[in-house]
Amino acid sequence: MENFNYIRPAKVADAAKAMKKAKDGKFMSGGMTLLPTMKQGLASPSDIIDLSGLKNSGVKVGSKSVTIQAGTIHADVAGSKDLKKAIPGLAKLAGGIGDPHVRHKGTIGGSVANNDPAADYPSACLALGATIHTSDRKLAADKFFTGMFSTALKDTEIVTAVEFPIPKKCGYAKFPNPASLYAMVGVFVAQLADGSVRVAVTGAGAGVFRVPEMEAALSKKFAASSLDGIAVKSKNLNSDMHASAEYRAHLITVMAKRAVDAAK
Amino acid sequence: MPAITMKVNGQAVCGDVEGRTLLVEFLRDKLGLTGTHVGCDTSQCGACVVHVDGKAVKSCTTLAIACADSEVTTIEGLAKNGKLHPMQEAFREHHGLQCGFCTPGMIMSAVDLVKRNGKKLDDETIRHELEGNICRCTGYQNIVAAVKAGAANM
Ligand SMILES: Cc1cc2nc3c(=O)[nH]c(=O)nc-3n(C[C@H](O)[C@H](O)[C@H](O)COP(=O)(O)OP(=O)(O)OC[C@H]3O[C@@H](n4cnc5c(N)ncnc54)[C@H](O)[C@@H]3O)c2cc1C
Ligand code: FES
Ligand code: FES
């Protein structure tokens, strides 16, 4: 791993300023994606701006939405008693990310900013219609995730929180890759407060995506059987040593049904 | 190179680090605490697990400089007054190791999981909690038995 300057600012504005000054800076939250990438030599930033000094952690449940500070580790999201009552599917998702050690460092802010095509959180953000709060603005999840490892974030922009509207019910089902623990396919299904249904898939394509046919069928009747005969085409799905595109297409329907059955 | 201080196994230590110095490098190379192992370069095996401020983390994926002023516990810090920690004793008793390479990480993870889940543990919980610790030798059966017994004695 190449050496770098290390800075740990205490304020969001100072972090953005440090980034502006750096030749090729990188923000770091839990480092659970960034450090492995740097150890592999795939990134060698001139400066690491450690956001843990911002101390912005916590889960706050309001009457209509839940706001999770960007620096909240996965273990604290999974363990939040209030969240388990308000959006149980989201707490369950966080408890299934990686392993306990990853959950002790990795953060929701880092996960959404990274937008790994096999990450879990982006599916919850998209299905629940979350709003991503940044140092500069508020962005709907539909606008935030723009493709493989890419988001609408500008270079000096910092994710500060993610706000999730409280749904009627929701559920998440993941088929993990047994080695990496990331989603080979993960499906998040949510019936929102207004009765509309959103279905978001991770792990299967270049980035998280919605499935309108499933949403329409589940809006008529929220039951696993509504998804009988509905499948996503395998044409643009990922194919690798772990699973072919056809297998992933099949898994999407299976996981979507499990997510509906698990919805609370 | 900045100098950092931290508390390791209850003792105040200090040392010079680069930004890129990993916690595991600081522990092994600077402090000579070679009980913490490195088994992979992909953050997946858990041989390097230590506790930082009470939480089990992978020291191969943690910057030493980010642990300045933290409290770190390694496998060397578990035994007290020449007596093995109940979890170490249980691994010995139940033959929870063969080559022993994964064992420090297994035991540090086990102690952490008992703290979070209590002393009465079923096999399923133990196996789920050990997903971040890979063993190439034992087939896990005796590790699970050791964790169960060690938990009850903690
Ligand atoms: C063994 C292992 C298994 C894993 N399994 C899973 C899994 O099953 N599911 C899953 O979803 N993830 C998994 N992960 C990834 C893990 O959840 C990461 O913690 C997460 O993706 C990144 O969060 P972080 O806080 O560690 O971010 P970092 O690694 O610190 O940063 C990631 C990226 O986001 C940027 N960034 C970080 N914070 C911010 C911010 N606040 N604003 C703007 N940009 C920011 C960084 O510059 C960097 O580019 C796994 C990781 C490991 C090592
Ligand atoms: S050496 Fe840290 S996870 Fe393998
Ligand atoms: S005992 Fe050899 S790796 Fe676990």
C-alpha cells in the first residue's frame, strides 16, 4: 500500500476543504472497502480524509421516517431497537452485511457512497424511496445511484445521513456469495405508506435496479404468488464464476418471493 | 512519521507510524505481539481479529494511526496471572485447533460474540457469528464445541 497524508477533521466543512486541497484525496469512513482496495494497489490516494472524526452516528426514528447518520456502523443499525420496530426489514439487512468484524467498522454512508453492485444497502434505499443527505443537498435514491460503483456525488461532497420513509411493511432476502458474503442476488420489497410497492434488486446487474413488472403485480395483491411467472430477462445481468446470468435471473424471482413472505 | 500512543493489553505504548501502517503491522512489527496473525490480503479470514475499544475488528484492515488513543486487546492480553482465559482453555480442552493459525482470531471473535450474545449459545448462532473467521484445518465442529463450552465458563 502506498503511503498518504492522514487527516481526521472534526467538521464536515473542514473535511470538504481538506478534500479540495488534496491532490488526489479520498474520504474514509469504516475503510472496509477503501483499505482492501488500496492493499490490492487498485487505489493510491495522496490523502486520506478520515470521516470518523465527525462522530456522526445514530439512528433516529421520527413519525414518518427514520434518519440514520452516515457514520453509523452496520452493527448499530442492526441492533437498533427503535429501527427493529419501525423498519424491521432494514435492521435485518444490516445484520446480514459481511461478518461481525465488517459490521463493527463499515458504515451506511460508506456503503451508499461506494455503490458496489453487490452491496445490500442500495437495494433498501431504492425500494424504500430513501433520501440521501449530503454536505450540499438532499438527493432521492432514484437519482443518487447512477451505475456500477458510481453515484451523483461530486468529488468534495460528503454523505451525512440517509433518511428512510417508514413503509407499511418491507422485507429483504439475500442469496450471499459464501466466500465474499456480498449478495449474489438480493431483493428488497417494500409496500410504502401510500400502498404503492417498490422492488429493488442488487447483486444481479451493473448496479441496483427496480423491477416494474413485479411492482405492478404486487400492488394488485401483496403476496408471493403474485410473482408466479414473472422473471427478469437475463440479457444484461452479471455472469461470473459464481453464477451465470440465467441463474441470477432465476434467483431474482425466488428471492423476491422470499422477501414478500418475510415482509413485516 | 507521526508518533502515536495507545493502550495495548492494558499497557500504554507509543511508536512512530506512517499513515499507511496497519494496526496489525504496528502490533507485530513494532510491539512484537506476533500472536495476531495475517492469513489473507482480502480482509476475509479473520486471523487478525483484535478488540479496539471493546469491538472485534480486523487489524489488517484498520489503520494504526486511526487507533491513536484507543484501547486494544490482543490474544496476548487474555490470559491473566499465568492462567488461560476460559475461552482459551475451552479451545485446548475441546481440541478446537489443529495448526493453530486461525486460533487467535477465532478466540478474539469468540470472546466478542459471547459479550454480545450471552453465555448460552446454540450452534447456529455460533456458526453465524464466526462467518468472518476461516479455518483451513478443523472443519469447525470442535471450534463450535469449544466456543459453546468457553462461553458457559466466561
Ligand atoms: C469481508 C467483507 C465482506 C463484506 N460483505 C458485504 C456484504 O455482504 N454486503 C455489503 O453491502 N457490503 C459488504 N462489505 C462492504 C462493507 O459493508 C463496507 O463497510 C461498505 O461497503 C463501505 O463502508 P465503509 O464505511 O467501510 O466505507 P469506506 O471503505 O471507508 O469507503 C468506501 C468508499 O466510499 C467513500 N466514502 C466513505 N464515506 C463517505 C461519505 N460519508 N461521503 C462520501 N463518500 C464516502 C470512500 O471515499 C470510498 O470511496 C464487505 C466488506 C468486507 C471487507
Ligand atoms: S488477515 Fe485480516 S482478515 Fe485475513
Ligand atoms: S487450525 Fe489450522 S487454520 Fe484453523
